[in-house]
Amino acid sequence: MIVLDRHRPLAQDAWSELAVRAAIEEIATDAIADFDPDTFWPGHPSGEREEDGDPSFYKGAAGVIWALDYLHRIGAVSVAADFRPVLPKLLERTITDFEASSSADYAKHGSLLRGDMGAALLAMRLAPTPSLADLVHTRAEANNGLPIRELMWGMPGSMLAAIHMAEMIQETRWRQLFEVQAALLLADLEDTPQGPLWTQDLYGQRDRFLGPVHGFAGNVIPLLRGWDWLTPAQQAQVAEFVPKTLAANAWRSEVGTTWGPRSKREKWLRICQHCHGAPGMVTTFADAPFATPEFDALLVDGGRFTWAAGPLIKGPGLCHGTGGNGYAFLKLYHRTNDPVWLDRARQFAMTAIVQYRDAQVVVGRGRYSLWTGDVGLAIYLWDCITGEPRFPTIDVF
């Protein structure tokens, strides 16, 4: 079931907090040194369409700026830069890029990871103004009337934005918006032979994904993060349907459990990464404020599958890299308090550092992206030191 050509062996480097701290500082220093106030950062020749000057939160300048500020804010790095002067240009270019690279109807709504809602959230963190808060609200509210039910582009992302905004400026309108969208999201849940699921209306196609970026898990993320904003009936509904859907879509084997739509079994069982497969499902649902023996055993078995698969050849990053897979172990450590998961997360961390350095030698510079590049890895490395998993964009902003 595990496709070996997608994975690589663990590095043999023993865990060293000193070496990990040095790698985090190195990543931040390199990113700051390679920043240009006019062109932002160069793209990476990885084959994943990372263009020069990408402004987005997912794989461009907004995400890198946020990560560098966050790493300095929490004391993970000593280097810092003042990015506030480039924020107006960043917002402007985000709109231009979003409209150019998305279908026409997508420009009507707020996208957390690709649109100016994410860039405005970043600006609210660095240089807050009432007009920026209004922009976030306008973009988030637009999702009420649009059919896109997934985290990167649609309503679950705007619900996360509302949570982050409420943590920053404590206004009642954010909870009110969240409550409206939570009701809409839950009303769209469908009973299917594979358990309760949402249908994604995405890129001109309708499908049912499971993962935390485009699918079921991503839709549940804001419901878990905003748990205290749900009504008791909604909390009971989530606690009932999540274990049911995870059990109905689980693929069990001698090396553990992974997840994928039954309609495309062969394709999805090949993939074991954060955005599709066991790691992202474990990372998402290990934070659930409910438990049963069967549910917890399923999550642990997903961690077992992720460990058996090993680090990803694709790179050290979050969305589809070794660091993203390692977050499943950190989340299981947090949920179970079993030190074996922290040890496994740290073994993945040491391997990811080797991958980061090897790629830097080949390309001659770093990879400047939050979800697919080096700064996302740096945040994972820091969480391996502290043992407290805070997945970027989701758990912290």
C-alpha cells in the first residue's frame, strides 16, 4: 500500500536541539537576506509552479513574512526585519495575482491561502487598521453565498480568519460571522454511503475529498478551533459524525491506517502527506475535544502508517513534505502523552534538515514559501523543540 518511490529513509543524525536551533536561525537569516522590497522572493524550480514574486499566503511572500514575524515573536530566532513598508504593495499584488490565476467567479470571494483575505490578516498582525479589519470581514462574509466548501479557497478558511481576527481585536462581529457560517457549513453536510461528507465544488468539478486542505478534514478544522462558539447541539453533531466518517473511509493494513475516497482508491492510497492521506487526518483530528477508544485507536493507527511510510522525497515542507507528516506525531504526542511520538517527530525533523540543506546546495538558495518551503519547516522544527504543535495558519496566526 505504501509507495516507496514517494518516500526516503530516515537520516541517521541523532536529535540535537543545538543543531535544530541553528537550522531555524539559518532559514530565517537566508530568507531575510534574499528578500527584495520590489520583487519579494524568487520562485523555486521544484516543478510546483512557484513563480518569482508570488504574493500569496500559501506559497508566496505573505506566508513567508508572516512566518518570519512569528518566529521572531515567539523567540525562535534573533534575526528580524520590518516588512510593514511593503504591505500595501503586497495587498495590491495579491489581488492582481488572484484575479489572473483563478477562474472569474473565484475573484468574488475571500480566499485564506491565495486571496487578499490572508494578506489582510497578515497586515492586521503587523500594522492593524480599521479598514484592514473591514476588508477581512467583507471577504469572509462573501463566502456566505458561494458554494466552495474547503479551506484554501472557501468558507472554512473564512471561519478560521474570523477566529484569528477575534483573537487579535476582540470584536463581536467575528463570532457572529463564524456562527452564521458554521450553521451553513453543517447544513451542507450530506449523508453518503461513506458516512457524512461534504461535496467540494472546486476548479469546475464536484468531488468529495477527505484531507485538511481541500476536503472533509479542512471543513472540520474551524469547527474544532471554534468549538466554544458552537451550540451544544452542534458540538454533539460534530462529535457524532467525525468518528463515523473517519471509520467509514479508513483503509486498514498491517502497517497502519490511511484514508482516501473509495471511488478513487488506487490513486489516493498512493499518497501519504499532509494534504491527502493519513498524516493530515491525524494532525487534524488529534485536536478533537472528544474521544472514544475506537476513535483514538484509529488516530494512533494513522500515526503508525505515517511512520511506516517514512519521510517524503518531495521535500521537508508542510503541505506535502517531511515536516507536514511529522506534525501527525507531534499532535499524537500532545493527545496521548506517549514520548514515542515526540521521538518520531524529532527523527523526522533531523531528516528534514538534511533535505533542506541538500536542496539548498542544488539550487543555491532557499525555498521561500510557508506551506511548501523552508520557513514552514522552521516552525515545525521549533515545535519539535517545545513539544507543542502549533500548525501554521491553522493553530496560530
